[in-house]
Amino acid sequence: MGRIAGVTSAETRARLLRAAADVFAARGYDGTRVADIAAAAGVSNSALYAHFGSKAELLVASLRAHGSRVLADLLAADPERPVADLLLQVGRALPQRDERSYLAVEALIAARRHEDVAGPMRGYTSDRARWLAGLMLAGQAGGDLDQSLSPDALAHFCMLLAFGSSLLTADLHAVDEAEWSALLARVVRALAPASTGRQAGPAINGDTQENEPEDTHGRAKEPDGGAARGPAGAERPAGTPDRGR
């Protein structure tokens, strides 16, 4: 079994990434053999190695391709939405993680145990942190977030919540949805600039909303995750979204 007839190299790579994400999430890194992934993708081991140099490389590549992208998807769907509202919606969903979150768990565990995984995972988490820091900068430029806060610290805080929720699943410890939502609303309000006067709006379906200032912020799409680009000259990490007036 080698390369599948009529299938392009790009399609073979995509099949391998999909198969790797499924197998790693189900069996873990140590419980998965390269042969298992190749068989699930319907290719030979040699065809797999033509695309990926090691099992560790394939793990992190599958996480990049098929890891959870809730925030990026929401941003792509509504680039005009305030960053604070995006964070609130994503935070509310954290206790109900989808199957893709297990892939991140397995990658984190493998990085703790295997240095050949730790290296690529450091690159992955650094990229995620830069993207999130850019989003925080965009929120600050748009008046959604307090400019005195460190974008890097805000990004780190978001990553701690996301990765932590992947480990502490609802079957281990559940939290009341209304209580969790109320706590997050309080946290997000604390991140807003003191001068904006944003206040909690009326509850909609039990969710606390925030009143947006009347001014709007023009934004244009950016390739990464459908993010948005802010004012010219705004400093932010390369490849990350920016928003502004």
C-alpha cells in the first residue's frame, strides 16, 4: 500500500493530518504507532514519512490543522464583533469541550514526557500566544480592553483557561452554566477600560450582555482565522489581527 491512485500530494497530507488527529485523540501519543496512522489514512508508512519526518512532527501538525479554533471561527464569522464579547462567548463554552480538545490534551502530555514533542509544541503555543496577543491589541485599539493591561499577559490568561478546561472536563467536575457565565461576565467587565463606562446590559436567555459604546470601528478581514486589521501604524506581532477606529 503506497500512494493512492488519483490522489494528490496535498490530499494525501490532509488525509494523514485528519487520521493523525483522530488516532492521537483516541489512543494518546504513546499508544499510537506511525503504522496506525498510515493505516487509518489508507497509505503506507513510507508515504507518511514522505510528508512528515517523525511522529512528533505529525502530532503537532495535526494539532495545528485540527485543534479547536472556536475563537478564530467566531472572529471570521463576525469581524465587527467586540473582542470582549468574543472572549465572553468562548469562555462560556469552555466547560463543554468538543472532541478536538482531546488532541490538545494528548499533545500537552506528550510534550511533558518527550523532548522531541516539546520543541514543536513550544512553537505551536508561541504562535497561539502571538495571535491572541494581537487580538488583545486589537481590542485595546478598538476600546474594548484596558490599554494598561499587557496583551501578552491577557493572551497567557486565555491560554491557561483554554488548556485547563481541556484537562478538567465536565465528567471530572461540572460547573453550573449560569454561575460560570456570571463569573465570566464579571471578569470581562474588569478588563474593560474604566473610561468607557461599559455596563452590564439586560440578561438575554440568562446571559449578561454588555452595552457597546455608540462609536463603531472599521475593520478589514485578515487571512489568519478571519481576523481583522486595525489602524495603519498600530504595532502588533506579525500575522495577528488588529482592530481599531
